[in-house]
Amino acid sequence: MSFSHRVVIAVFPDVDLLDVTGPAEVFALANEEIDGGIAGRAGYRVRLAGPVAGAVRTSAGVRLLADLAFDEVGDDVDTLLVPGAVEVTDDGPVALIDPDVVAWVKETAPHARRVASVCVGAHVLAAAGLLDGKTATTHWSTAAQLAAEHPAVAVDPDPIFLRTDCGRLWTGAGISACLDLALALVAEDLGEEVALAVARQLVMYLKRQGGQSQFSVPLSRPASARRDIDALRLWIADHLDQDLSVEVLAARMRLSERHFARVFKQETGAGPAAYVEAARVEVARRLLETTDDPLDRVAGTAGLGSAETLHRAFRRQLATTPAAYRRRFRTRTH
């Protein structure tokens, strides 16, 4: 496989482990997908860079091995990924800023095609002056700190991730949102098909879009204890524009409607009809965030039929209207 995307992830003492390994796993799975023939495009070469090459102790106590020292990275960087580190105090989490990391990011960022922060890594980008005059997000627990220390940054603590500066700068929210941000980078590089294939490998029900709130993702339910139910959930996601009535789903599972409805609710926490509606609203949210399609088209693509049905579903699921949601979360690249 050829590699055209050199991803450099900064690592340093007390860095959050998932901030590093989560995106790295997404890029590795994307390589597997394109190597398997989904898309004949060049993949990712991920390198960890630290103050010195060698072992780096993370906040979890697990040690990572930096492939390169900062001064060995050079100018050949496609994506610079900057994770964060926090200290838990009596007043809550506080983002830690290492001046040496900030200096290196400030020097390296101009040579990268794009720069992305994960979780409280946004504090590093802000300290390097990369976020001045821009809107950025971070983990909700340190958003107030980011706003107070960097008044030139417009801090929005709600979205999962944001892209600004014509798509060159990305900031992501905390913890598992690192996967969503990395999937969005894959989608930009290799297409939605590859990104969705990776999401399935990660058993992420749907690839969440950046405008979605850190606090309101209706389909972020854990995997079921039954593999047949999980398989059905994936099938539902791929057939949202088709008839997904209880009758159809029960027949697919070869169960009576009554037994199917009981098992499905037990495994997913929602009845089949409510689950399908939530899945369709999730797709509608993505379209409202990323396109200017009229509401009738959004409703049809999401399997909701009409704008009226779309309105009712949004009221039930999100307590808002599609138009209001679009105004709040429409993703812009500048």
C-alpha cells in the first residue's frame, strides 16, 4: 500500500491514552478497508512524536513509544494531531499546558496540511496562537478555562468537533469524540463509504457529525448481548428509506411480532418503532448539518417521508424543529 497521509500525533507525559490510540486505530482500520478494495487510494502512516524518542507515560499509566523526537519530525506532515492532558483538582479538571509542546506545535503547524486537536488538546493549539479569532470546542469540563485564558477564541462547548479556517483547523470534544473526529478526517480524505465501514468495524452505530451536541446523541447505545440484534441494527442503518415496520423487522428475525418487540426493547432500550425513528432522525441531523437540501428532500433521504413527519419526529426526539436545528448546527468550513 502507498501512503500519502503522514499523520503525526504528539505524545508527552500524562497525555490522555485514548486521545492517542483512538485516532490511531481509526486510521489503521481505514488502511485495512482501502487495502481490501473499497477505495483504491493511498492510506495513512501514523507516527508518534514526543519531546524525545522512546517511552512516554500516559495519564492511564500505560507507556507509549514515541517513534520520533519533536526535532526529528521535519516539514513533511499531512495531519498534525494534538491530544491533551488534564490534572484533576478539587475544583475539577484543569488542562495542562507544556511550553515545549506548545513551542513545537507553533513551529510545526504551518507546515501541516491540517491541524487537529483532541479533547483538551485545544488548549495547546490556543496557547500556540492557532485559534485566535476562530471558533473552537474542547471537552465541556475545561471549556470555561479555555475561554478565560484565551479570550480571542470563541469557545463553543457543545459540538463533538468543529472545523474552521476553510477546513484546515479542527478541534474535537472529549473522550470517545476522538473517534468521531478521526472518522471525519477519514471521510474527508477517503470518502464517506470508507469512514462508515470503519465505524462499523468499531461497532459505532452511526458516524456522528461534528455539529451534534456532546450531550445529546440518541443512538449512542452500547452493543447488544445478542449478535443477531446488533446485525439487525446495522441492517436498519443501511435501509432507512425502506419499510421498517415491526412486521417487516420481525419477519427478518423470524420471530413473532410480539416476541420480537419484547426482545428488541430488552436489548436496545427502545421499542422498534422508536428506535427506527431515532435512526432516521440521526440521518436527518447529518443532512441538516452538512447540506442545504430542502426539508422534503432531507425527510425522503432519511426515510421520514415528508417534511411534516420530519417536524414531528424532531419534536419528539430533540424537542426542536429541523429549521432551528440547522441554524444551530449547520457545519461551515470557514
